[in-house]
Amino acid sequence: MCVGTAEDAKNQLFNVHKFKNGVDKGFFREADSEIQAAGVAEFFTNLGAKGDDSLKRNADQVYAYKITPNTKQ
């Protein structure tokens, strides 16, 4: 599993990580704030997920996906 935060999580998933809708498993959601989004990402990285849990300006969305051969980390 890979997790991260972004200002535009949909773009991050599909364009950066090459997530394929209907093929790959994952999600993205809007949090109330950048701090809350980073907290969700930190929760999953503490459980062993790969990714970035750092606090980023305007990154109030969180995404996660199952790593597959066609996705990029």
C-alpha cells in the first residue's frame, strides 16, 4: 500500500502514480485541513504503508492505493 497527501489527489493518483480506474484498488478523500490529511497518511505509514506523511501546504486531500506492477511510487 502507498499513501500520500496532495492538493489534487485525483491528479496525483492518475497522472503521477499511474493508477488505473477499474484495474487498481485505491481511494482519495478530502480532509478538513492539511494537518488532518497528514495525520491520516501518518497513521497508515505507521502501520507499514509506503509513502509520504509529511505536512504540505494546501495538501488537504489524502490518497492511498495498492501497489501493483503498473503503479509508480
